[in-house]
Amino acid sequence: MNTFDNQHIWHPYAKIPNEVPTYLVESAKGVYLTLEGGKRVIDGMSSWWSAIHGYNHPVLNKAIETQLGKMSHVMFGGLTHQPAIDLTKTLLKITPDHLTKVFFTDSGSVSVEVALKMVLQYWHNKHQANKQKFITIRGGYHGDTFGAMSVCDPDNGMHHLFSGVLPQHFFVKSPSIVSMNEALSDLEVVLKQNANSIAAMILEPVIQNAGGMRIYSPQYLLKAKALCEQYHVLFILDEIATGFGRTGRLFALEYANVKPDILCLGKALTGGYMTLAVTLTTDDVSNAVGTLMHGPTFMANPLACAVAKASIELLLNCPWQNNIANIEKILSAELLPLQKHTQVKDVRVLGAIGIIELTHEVDTQTIQKYLIELGVWLRPYGKLLYTMPPFIVTDGELLTITNAIKTIASRL
Ligand SMILES: *Cc1c(COP(=O)(O)O)cnc(C)c1O
């Protein structure tokens, strides 16, 4: 028991003292975390979608070490550096061509804040300052800061607590819950009535992640984008979780070839090494925005930029499509049959993401302890037991993860 930690350190979505025990990690290499006492577990979470190449990767270590010898950080106001320039070139090459401008931030939530700010300023400068609301589908998650929270699913807790402070936005039916046509007609009704006050729509493309791990048809993206254009509403895609191959495409927007006005990236951007996110946008938006009043102290941190570039190159230089297709094949073969369990409501697989939705909430503490005994690190929450392993996972390691999930499901 880490008594000191338990008494003094706040963990994510937790109280002090923490009700769920925290496990001390001594080191990590490849897909393995080594816990205090020497127990090794396979990280089936990729440290929340980010460690796509696994831990302690020699190429990524080298990128940071090389940059460290030059400088670890300089302010970005009035100064620039090669790691930021090189990473920007790389990002512009791999994202849709119409995205030409990059704003660096230090976390995904802040990249969403920047996206929202850009949009408000865009309409203000276009003399439509009444456009101050956002629209999104239910079941989404866009981060924990106030702007981001205000477009997260309104029933997931945070809204109740902060309802007096959070701006009220428009929530429409999610195509991951109702049919696509029903979701689209709901969207159209709300857009038609409120287009004068709606600045932008924000979506996680193809899969809603932390808000419920639900998948929806890429066709919805295309049609929602068309409606947004029709009603003069900007279109923001939040690929903080899905970017860099996770769904089987480099970016999930490629499933629909949809062209967002703004794109947020984070999480796997640095291969899980450092905190960094970006907000990409178009000439049209950046021209209208003008001066953007935002500038985090650690904006475009050179260590983070250097490792991000190395991580993207590592990804592009490996047969990632095959690796992820193989992970998807194994996840499907191993997990889809669990659908027949009475305790399992649904099983969903997309790219390197495997999700079991149970009929009732799980006891995270008990299941986690059991999973560790089985050699696997997962973080079940609510009714969800899911995995998004590092892309370097071997078939055998992946089977250890899926077998652990199967064991848990059979014991429920
Ligand atoms: C994790 C996440 C965020 C927030 O990113 P942080 O780096 O945790 O602030 C925003 N949007 C999506 C889709 C995410 O998965």
C-alpha cells in the first residue's frame, strides 16, 4: 500500500484518500509495466491511448536525449525552434491538405479550448457575434477544462455539478445510440431553429471514446458536415483519442474523407512520452481569427515536439496498417463471441480498440486486482471493460489481454 500517495496525491477522477488502490510502477519497457515488487503486466490501455509504440523505445528516447542536449525549453513568444518547425511540416503532410495552420498546446483539453476560442473569434470578426453556442452529439468527451467540459455529455456527471457555471450548448441525438437518420434529423431540426446562435459543431469522429466507447457510421460525419455548411456552422473534429492509427486509419476522419475546419490532436501525438497537443485549422479560419489571445507557457515544448516527430516517423515507417488490422482481427475473433454471455450487453471492435459493454457497473477495484494477477493492466469503468493496446503488441501478448477479459467476463 502506498500510504503516502493515498493520503496526499489526487489521482484522476478520484478522491483522497483514494478508494481504489493505486499500483506503483517502477519502470516500463515495450508493452510491459513493472510494478513494485517486480510483477510485470501488459499495458492494455497504452497509458490512455498514447503509448502506441510501447515504453522506453530506443528511437523515442534518442529523440528526446538529442534535443535535451540542445535545449529542453524556450518560450514560444517571439522565438521559434526547429523541433516545432519540423513537427509542423510533418503534421501538415499527414493531415488533410486544407489544414494549413498549427497551434501548439500542452494538453488535449487545452487544444479543444483553443478550437472553441478560434471559432468564437471567427464569428465575432465576421460580424456574427451572436454565434456563441456549440452543438454536439450526446455521449461525447472532449476534456476536463471548462470549455471542453461544456461540450461533454451532459448526463455524465460534470454538468450537474457545474451547471451554474457551464455555458449551455446544444446536444443532439448520437448516431451511436439512435439510427443515423434519426440522429441527422434531430441535428437538422436544431440547426434550422438555432443556426443564428450556433458557432460550430464538435465531434469525435467514428468513435465516441471516454464518454461511452460507442462507434458510429462515418456517413454521419459527411452528412453532419454538409448540414453544418448549409447552416453556416463550423465543423471541429476532436481526434485526440483516435488520431495516429488507433481506428485503423491514420485519422478517423479518413473513413469519410470529411474536411473539418478545425482538427484537435493529442494523446498518441508524442507516442505517450510528453504532454503535447495541437489545434490545426484552415487559411479561412486563421485569416478571420487574426490575433489569437492564447499562449501557454510551455507552448510547443521542444522536447515534446522532437519526440512527436520521431513517433510519427516511427509509425509511418512501420507496417502500421497491417499491425492494426491484425490486432483488429484478433480482438474480433476473441471478443465478439462474448456477446452470448448474459452479463454482456454488447461487444464492439474497431481497429486496435476492443470494448465489452456489460449489463451492469463493474467493481473496478476487484476486477483490476484480478486482471493484475492475470498479468494485464486495464482500467474498467462504469459498465465498460475495454482495451486499446500498444501497436507493437505481439499476438501472444494480445491473447493474454483477451484471455484475461474472457476470464473476467466468465466470472461476472
Ligand atoms: C483525452 C481526450 C481529451 C482531453 O485530452 P487531455 O490531454 O486529457 O486534456 C479530449 N478529447 C478526447 C476525444 C479525448 O479522448
